Amino acid sequence: MIGRQVYTDFGKSLDLLAIDVTGSLIVVELKKHKTPRDVVAQTIDYASWVEGLSPDRVVKIYQQFVEKYGLAESNFDQAFKAKFGYLPAEEDVNSSHQMVVVAAELDGSTERIITYLNDKAKIAVNAVFFSVFEDGGNCYLSRAWMIDLGETEERAINIGQKEEWNGEYYASFGASTEGRSWADARKYGFISAGGGRWYSKTLFMLSPGDRVWVNIPKTGYVGVAKVIGNAIAVDDFKTKELELLGSCGSVEEWGKDDAEYMVPVEWVYSVDERDAVNEVGLFGNQNSVARPRTSKWRHTVDRLKSGWDIKG
């Protein structure tokens, strides 16, 4: 969360402003005391303002948020790193945006509008429903998303892009101190992610036969592989020779949400990190897996195919 009651240039205040691990800004509007259709229109209105925010303006909004609510972490970069584990690149901050309506329920008309905007206009807008109930003296809070989060996030990545997807998947492989390493991935044939559902859930987009190009953030592209199996928990991937991965989060140890998940692959071509391809103009993103629809992605694939002499 980077802002609350954020005052816009047209004299209104949006309820909440957040940022995710990719740098995408998220407008969060609460339905309370608003008519159903008005809340969607208002959310889109705020998003039109958010789209034009510069990274400097985003930092200023966060600083105002800190001062108003007395937050401990006053530096935007350090707060981002504390939450997501790395410093944000300036070009990633507000590289896309999303909209979320928070409500106890929505009428059928509003649900149809949100569905239409997603399916036909490819706009990244979603709704999350919260309900509070009591049972036997215990109080519970339930949450349900109207549209799968992965779909909304993918639309956000591709905001403003009109190109057709070229059929090639992108993967971000982050080495970790918990046991994940690129050397292991090359040797044993996998890509992986974990430490939270946001990081691991996009692995499930991959199916046997898909081709995926692998980038290590801040290092460069290190390989391309053919997927040979669906995503599975590290517990099921381990072999006797792979006990070193035991320090990666198992389901038993870390729970289903935070566990490490693996996608078995067959490397078509891979290189050591020292030989990674890292050039200006190549596509980059923090999503574990994505289907980019940008001219930069098409250029990236063509460049890597040429450099690695890969046909087809």
C-alpha cells in the first residue's frame, strides 16, 4: 500500500493506491455508500489519472502516505525492497496499472460491466468480495475474487499493447538463498518459483510442449527450454540426487501457498550466468511466467534465436 485517500488533479480522492512486485499500480475503490455502477465508472476515472503518474510522483504520494500515517519505512525504494526483496527499476514503476473494486456484493449489472471490460476491452479491472461471519464464538473473514488474479495481472502487463501473442513464454528465474540456483536448474531440468502464491501461481500457465525463454533479473537471458511436465511442488520433484533442494520450501514445511513449485523442462539451449544475454531493448518483467504481447518481446525472441542459432 502506498497511498490512502490520494488527492487527484481533478479534485477527488481515490480510496487506496497500491503497487505490486512488477511495479504495476493498483487503484482500490471501496463500494461503501456508492451505487454499484458509479463505483466502476469512478474507478476507471481514477485509473485514467494514475496512468499518467511519473515515478517521481509515485514516490511523492508514498512519502505523503508515510507522513500522514506515521509509517516506519519512509524511503520508497527501501519499503519496496522490504516487501518484495529487490529494489525497483525506475522504468518499472507504473509501467502498467490495475483496478480493484472492494465490496460485500455487486449487482448483476456491475458484474456484467466488469466481465465485459476484461473480456472485450482487455482492461485490468477486478472485484474482490469480503464477508464477515461468526460461528461458535469465532469470527471469520472470507475473501473471493470475481476474476482469476492471474488473468487480471496479465492484462495489466499488456495494457496498451495491440500485438498478438507470438506463442513464446517468458520466465523470470530468481536465484535465492533458500536453495534455488541456476546451476541446479540447468543440471536437473527445471524452472521454479516460491515464497508466495503471487510468485508461483503463473508457473501453472505452462503445459507440456510449451517453449519458455528464461531471464535472470539484472543478469540477463540464460536459456530456452521445452516444457515436459506440469508445475508440481518441490516435494514431488525431488530425487535422491536432488536432496540439495530440500532447503527450498516444501509443502509440509512452508504450506501450499509459500512452498516452492517446479516445472520440469528439457533445455534447448542454456548458458552459465556469466554468459547471459543482457542488452538494451530486451523484454524484462518480474512475473515468474508471462505471455507478453509487446513488440519488445517479439524483438527479444528474434534476437535470442539469432544469437543462439535456434530455428523455428
